[in-house]
Amino acid sequence: MLKRLFDIFLSTFGLICSSPLWILFGLAIILEDGLPIFYLQERVGRGGMTFKAIKFRSMIKDAEKGTGPVQAVENDPRVTKVGRILRATAMDELPQLLNILKGDMSFVGPRALRPREKEVYGNPDEINIENVPGCKERLAVRPGLTGMAQVYLPTDALRSEKFQYDLLYIKKQSFLLDLKLIFLSFWITFRGKWESREKKV
């Protein structure tokens, strides 16, 4: 209950304070690549239920046409110039404050993955995420805007490795740990290191 109340308060506060950025980012996206500004992605949430995560569009239109969901790679040609800035600072995920307010997500938790997303490294075949060890256990909690795997692992780390960090978070989760991960996330955003393939913190 405390975690949910904290999510409601912080997401409401974040939406109010970030409203000028929504206008700025929206105009930048339109000037470079036109509409739409936002991009809806199907994500897997708590209990395996799917929901629509809202993001600022950081890739060209129809970026996954013909390929389906594929992880972004370093210097991905599908990412726009504005998108590179948004992704490096995680500002493309700012609209997910609405998902947190709705209760689809929390500020801290396992990343909300996309159904049947293709991995670039290790296992390029299209697989069901339910078949990856640790997936079922991580779905016991709300997915997060940030988390241990997001903070401590590179973007292109294998799901099996990310899931181990997710399970460690679920085991050790506490209000103080959440505050620590939120603080580290702000530090990564400030340094523009979210897309880094090296150590982020």
C-alpha cells in the first residue's frame, strides 16, 4: 500500500513538473519526423496481463514493419536524431508516468517486456518470454519504470541475466532500496548513460 501511494504521489508530481518538457519533446519530434508524437507498445505486466505502455516516439515510422518487436542495438539506424537524445536520457519513457498513475506500472520493479520480443544477442529467434527461466516469478509484482536490471546491466544484456536481477530485487525489495534505485536512475539520466553498453553507475 505504501509503495502504491508513493507511486501515485510521485507520478502526479512528475506529470505536473514535466509538462513543459512534453511540449518541447513533442515539437522536436514533429519538426524532425512528423506525427505521431507518441508510440503505444504492448507490454506484459503483473500476473502476465498485458497493457499499453505509452512512450515518446524515438524511432522512424513503421520501424518494426516486417520484423516484429526487436531489441534496439547500439547506433540503431531506426532511431531518429531526437530519439537518440530521448533514449540516452530515458526521456522517451516519460509518458509512462501515466501508466504508473493508472496502476499498470510502478516506479521501481522488473522491466515490462514486450510479448515475443526478439533478442539481438544470444537468442535471435522469436521466443515466448514465459519460456525464459525466472519469468513467471518476476510477474508477481508490478513492472517498473526503473529497477536493478535497468540500472546495473547494459541494455542488450540477455533476458536470462536481467531476470536474475529482477528476482534479486523482488527478494530484497524495500522502500529504501526503491529510493536508492530512483536516485541512481536520475544520475544515469543526468549523465545520458541509459543507452551505454558500459557501466552506468
